[in-house]
Amino acid sequence: MGTKLVPVVALLAAVALAGPAFADPPAVPVLGGDQLASKGLVAPEGVKAPPKTKATSFVIADAETGQVLAARNPHGRFLPASTLKALTALSLIPKLDKNLKIKPSRTAVNQEGSAVGLSVKTTYTVDDLFKALMLSSGNDAAMALAEANGGLGTTLADMNAEAKRLQANDTVAKTPSGLDKPGQSSSAYDLALIARAGLANPEFRRYVSLKSSRFPAPKGYYEIGNHNKLLWRYKGMVGVKNGWTSKALGSFVGAATRDGHTIIVTIMRHEGYFWEEVEDLLDWGFAARGKGRPVGMLVDPLPVQPAAEQVNATATPSPAASSRSAPVLDAAASAQTGTSRVIGSVIVGSGLLGGLGWLLYGVRRRRATRQADAEADQ
């Protein structure tokens, strides 16, 4: 049998010397437009450049049209800190009854970092917890909401599914609070997608716009205030979320509305005090809107597929799906060389012969085993 394999080995060697069997795959398009692949500043021509910022990454976008007006390293992946709470809220608001009453666990109450001050002795509504999440940036509230949603694992799965639906593909949630964890990431582009989707949700918009609110205490109530300083000092500020950790540095996702138009600004990895810089970026966005060619687009969310269709799609590919696959298969086939087709036939033929051999071997073994079992029973 060894002598019969010599021609196959020789053919393999010839193919290796001839070079690659397939053409190089096409370049993967950048989500939102090719200009957004840049790690440097991208801005429209004929318009004054956006103001300087110490942020490593930023995006300025028009919420209505989805146009990205300017950006720097928009798809750079960084730790999101508490800006990730925007995704937590967007994922859980549709799932939880805001009037549901819960008592937080000791695990939730003892979360590290920023907290609203939950107590295991106090009953809270989900509405209370969303206020604590988005105003006080409560890591304890984030965990309590996750518990109300069926647990940490379920909530992270929901958050990552929501990110995929929004096409926020740079985002990976490992915590509901944004506390730093290996593998967790987002980007300025993704934060803009999340903000845009959140602003379209009336409950989300209500929470992020609140300047202050009464919050339950073991005895009575106390006042909590929003950490977003621009709600008090920037005309038309809607809100959303800011964050900071020693590893993530400063981050911000926010929006403001003037004359019926809304501008979104997101920044990541800012080393210092960023509020004035965000104000300048918002001012530039309102001034530049509609005057220059956009540098990219905020993509729309993927359509929600009904559960029954998801099951059917998983079980049996639809004719439409098969037809969509055909061009890909045709392209791969056309990229093959004559040599690659020969070697492919050889490999397939060898695999079939090998599989037949193993099948015969297995039949013989089963017969021998049955015979041995029968002898042992006697």
C-alpha cells in the first residue's frame, strides 16, 4: 500500500511548490465606512476641524441621520468603565417590570466601586434601581438588576446579544456595571450606536435625563444626583453616561438636542477632566451638521427575527439562504486552480477510501465483540 501513496505524495509536493491553491480573500469592509478604519483623525473637508481633545478615541454623530461627522480611532477597543451601564439599561428595560419589588442580595450590596448604597433590609422597585444605575452609577444597582433578570450569566448573555443586534461588534460585556474585567471592551463607535438606540427608548431617555431623584432608604428616602455635570450647564443636554476607572481612564457617551436636532458625542481613554472638551465637541457637531460630507455612518440595528423563524432557520436552511450562499460557493470554486481541483479530488478520494476501511474494520470488531459476549454468557 505504501508504494501506491508515492504518486499522491509527489502531487502534494508539486502543489506546495506551485503556490497557494486559492486567491486571497476579499478585504472585510469596516462597519460604518472605510474611513472609520483610521486610528487617526477623520473629518469632513471644507469644514473647520473639530476641537482638540485628549481622548484617545472619539465619535461625533448626528442621531437622526446616523451620519458620523468626525472621529478619531472610532473602532479602537478599550475598557468602557461605567459607560457600559448604558448597554445594561438598554438590554434590561424591556425585560423587567419597573414596578417589580425586590430585595438585593449581599453580593449585590457589597459590589466594589461606585454605589448608591443599597441595603439588604430595604425593598426597591426596578424603577428605583434603574435610577440608581444611570444617575449614581451604582455598581450595586447593576448587580441587583442582573439578579432580578435571572442572574449574572443570563444578563451578560442578554447584553452581548443586544450588542450584536445593534452591530456593536467591538463590544464584549463581562460585567453589568462596567467594572474592569479581562476581555471586556467597547469602542467610541459602539457607544454611539448604543446611545442612539437608547435615545429612541422613552424609558431609557427618561432615566438618563433625570438630574436628581428620591431614593429609598431603610428609613425614609434620600436624594441622589446624576453624575453627568453637563445636565446642569450645557444647553439641550439629554444625558447618557460617563465613567472612569484607573485602567479605563475617563469615558463619556452623551447627547444634546437643539432646534430639533440631536448630536451624539462619545469619548474613550481620556486622561483628565473632559467636560469642557465634550462641550466643545458638541458645539462643533451642531455647527458642522449638514455642512460637510460625513466620514461614516452609524449602522442600523439588525432586524429582530421571530423565535419560530429562528428555530426554522437553524433546523433547515431556507431556499433564500441557499441562494445567498451560492455566489460565495461559486466564488470559491472559480478561485481554484486546476492543480487545486486535482489535489482536492485526491484528498476527497483518499478520505472516502479511508472511511470505507474504518467502516469495514468497525463491522468486523462488532461481530467479534458480539461473539465474545455470547461466549461469556454461556
